[in-house]
Amino acid sequence: QVQLVESGGGLAQAGGSLRLSCAASGRTFNVYAMGWFRQAPGKEREFVAAISGSSSSTYYADSVKGRFTISRDNAQNTMYLQMNSLKPEDTAVYYCAGRDSRYLRTWYDQPRGYDYWGQGTQVTVSS
């Protein structure tokens, strides 16, 4: 079992940057592959990025590739999402998620592929 808490959301202007953090408590952090998802009002939760337990593998949604960077610090039990060149369409509640595997072989881009979720943090990008 792991508990996840996001922080770092807020208001940014288009073209600006934000860094989200996801702090984990519970078991050793590196046994979990992790991901970021987001959900805008009236839309389904969508995949943003994922990272394996050892950070050897990362994946990104096409919509954020080249702008967002996912990373983790296993010694600090924390995952990050650095968001640059923000766009108004990035506005959403961002959720961190963890799965009971250190690998990203299947379903890493689907909510069903994750076992643990944080409460979410709001990101609003103004034009």
C-alpha cells in the first residue's frame, strides 16, 4: 500500500512553467512504476506521462512531448512533472498514480493500469 499526495499546482500564464510533485509514503518507492494523468472539466482522465521504478523507461502523451518532463527521486520518495511552455489546453486537475509493478509493460497509459491515486492538484493556464 502506498499513499500519494500531489503539490505544486496553481495558476500560470501561457508559455510559463510549473513543477508538480508527488510525495509517496508506505513501501519502498522504487517498487512502483508511476504516472501522471489529468482531467479537464467534462472530459475523461487522460494519460500525461509515466516512469518506471528505476527511471530507465519514460513515456509521454503526444500532446506534452517536448514540453513536460517526468522524473523521480527514489531516495526522497517523490516524483515530479516539470511542465514548460504551458498552454491553456493544459488546464486540468493533475493526478499522480502508482502501480504494483516497477515496470511499464502494459496499460501504463490507461487509468486501469494503476492501483493507487493521489487527490489531484489543479493547474490553470491563462492565455
